Amino acid sequence: MPRHISLRFTVPLLLAATFALPIATHAQSQDAQQTDSVAEAARRAREQKKAAETRPAPVITNDTLKPAAPAPPAAPAPDANASSSAPSGQPASEDADKDSKQKASAELDDLKKQVADAQQSLDLAKRELSLEQDNVYSKPDYQSNAAGKAKLDDLQQQVTDKQQALDTLKARLAELQEKAGAEAPPASTPPSSPQS
């Protein structure tokens, strides 16, 4: 009986060893390949380092450098005591004229922005009023809807107020543009090309 038991265990053990041997051999060959590739990479790195050491370092000369761009001339710093006196060659009235034109231009730009904002706000208020009108008047019992009518009246008042504010801004803008146009020298119009 002991012989029968030992064969029972021996046969599967031999079969397992038969299948495990090629797997172990394959794993060892992969390890050997990886070791070879690491050694190969280290060898190449050493060769590159030696090649870099033997190469001469570049010499920087005036010929290899790009010339620097010339610096713009520095404007003289304004002197606190010289603020009342005009620079040589320019009367004080020209400086004041430039300042007033710059202020007018800035004010004109600001006013244009305000007009654009007011126009956008008015358009939004009109859209909101239109939507609310559609909402209120689409119901069959809209005549008894006091809250809806009150909201419509409020929105209509907002539209009216925004329209008036926009009209005021537009009038002010037209006034400034007219004033700026009167102050500006007349622009020479280029000759029109003949029609062919």
C-alpha cells in the first residue's frame, strides 16, 4: 500500500515539474535580457559622456553674439519747479490745449460707454416688459389680475425712465461731439478718385 500512495503523489509532482521547468527557464532568459539591456544602456551613456568631454567648449565672441537693440532716448523727467514753465519751443497754451483735448476725449469716450450701457439696459427692460405683457394678457382672466397689471405698470415706468435717461445722455453726447468738432481743425478731405 505505501508504494501505491507514493506513486499517486509522484506522478502529479513529475507532471507539475515538467510544466514548471519551461516557465522558469523563460523567466530566467527575460531577466538575462533585461540585465543585458541595462548594461548596454550604461555603456552607451558612458560613451556619450566621453564624447561630450572631448568636444571643445564653444567660445563666445562679439561675432557670435547678436547686437543689442539701441535703447530709445530717455525722456527728461519733469521738474516740479518747471511745471509752470513750458518746454523750450512750446508755449504754455499748447500744453493746456493738449490737456483740455485729452480730457474732452476721455469724457467723450466715457459718455459713449454710458450711452451704450443705457441703451442695453433699455433694451433689456423693453424685453422684460414684452414678456410680462405676453404672460399677463395670455390668461383669460387678465382683467381681474391686479398684481399683473401693477407689475406691467411698474415695468412700463422703468422703460420710460430709462428712455429719458438715454435721451439725456444722447443729448449730452451730441453736445460734446459738436464742441469737439468745433475745436478740432477742419480735416482736409482727400480728393475723390474719378469713377471709371
